Amino acid sequence: MTPRVTSAVLLAAVAHASWNAVAHRIPDKLVGFTLISGGGMIIGLAMAPFTAFPAAGAWPYLFGSAALHMAYYALLMRSFRLGDFGQAYPIARGSAPLVVTVLAALLAHEVPDGWAAAGIALSCAGLTGVALWGLRGHRPDWAAVTAALATGLAIAAYTVVDGLGVRASGSSLGYIAWLMAVQGGLLPAYAWLRRRGRTGARLRPYARLGLLGAALSVGAYALVLWAQTRAALAPIAALRESSILVGAAIGAVFFKERFGAPRIAAAGLLVVGIGLMLHAG
């Protein structure tokens, strides 16, 4: 985890929280995610001619990732419909890093050393604190919590699949371009089949906002994929989820959701965890 890799992942975290906030701001979640997914396809197709074509060994991962991303979008839409942004986003993102750590050890033979393991554990503790603070004073909505946890599992799965795929591809830019091109048309196709002639009319009022979300989404994931070619998967997953703190801040500023001292304390744990991961690097 060099300073360059760390900076790239932190920038990706800000961009990721921002595009999720854009998606949450659009009332019709299918419209929002259709614009973001379709916009990603357009960006991917525009990038593809100027990037290296992924190696043959990367394509099974790429197609698998496209399927997992569709499950992720469906679960995230459900999470946003059922829960507050400040609750659904932290639970979905905060549940992923530990699962990534286990999967990376099993599938990529990346077992973190003592410093990295301590950093991941502290970071996850901080992320869990942010997530639990979203439930303060309220009886948990278990349907929303379950959807958010399932979203976290989908995140962990595509993180590891893409980590292996981008390493096999020979080009992080080529991989992200073709991933966006392959998966980006699936959700718009579903929206068209479900809404038929009403699709265009529903998309137009939010087109600019949705395309902004698409650009942020592609940029965020391109940075993460590049980082995954230069560092272990588990620390990157934990560091990327610092987007939870950005999401909590966005929830407080734009959605009038309380931030509070416990989230500040959780942020402190996250910072210490990042420091330990950097020490390990």
C-alpha cells in the first residue's frame, strides 16, 4: 500500500460515495440506476478503442463480474428503497471488507501479515461503528438491514472476482472499459422491458444527474481496479470503504441525517487502521 495506491483508493472512495448519493437522490431507483449503468456503458464503449483488449484469461472473470454487478445493483436499489442513505450505505459497504479478506486468502492466497490484519480489523470496527450509529434509537428494519448485508456480500464477491480478472487482463483500463461495456446495457434493457414506452419519459428529467453519477462510478472503479494490480485485495477493500465516512457526511449535509460524536470516534478507528495498513505496506 504505497502512498500513490492509497491516494488513488481514497479518491475512489470519495467518488464512490458521491455516485451513490446521486443514485439515492433520484426518487425512482430504477431510473437512477438505469442512467448510471447505461452511462457507464457509453463511457466504456468510448474508452475501448483506446485501451488494450483484455487477455483471454480475464474474460470469465469479466462476465462473472457483470452478473454479480447486476445482483449488486438490484440489492442496492432495494436497500435504498427500504432504508435511509446513512444506514443502508454504511451497512452495505462496511460488511464487505472482512468477507474480501477471507475470499482473498482462499482464492488469491493473500494472507495479511500482523500489521495489515490489525489495520483491516480496526478499519472494519470503525466502519461497523458508522453503520450501527445509523440504527441509533430505532428498532432495526430487518428487511432493510438484510438487503444491505446481502449487498455487502455481492460487493465482496465482485471485488475479488475483479481483482483476479484485472490481474489476468494485462490492462486495468482495458478491463474497466469492457466491463462497463458488457454490464452497462443489462439494466437499461431490463428497465425498457419493464416500463416499455414510459422509459424515455422517466429518464429525461434526471439524465444529467444520472450521467454525472455514471462518470463518478466509472472513475471510482477504474482507480480501484488499477490499485488491485499493485497491492493486496483485502487492504484495498478496507481502505475503499472509507467512502462510508464520506457517505455519512453527505447524508448529514444533503439529506439532513445526523452525523454525531460516535461517527467521529469511528472515523478515528478507521484512520488508525489505515495507518497500520500503510505501515504493513
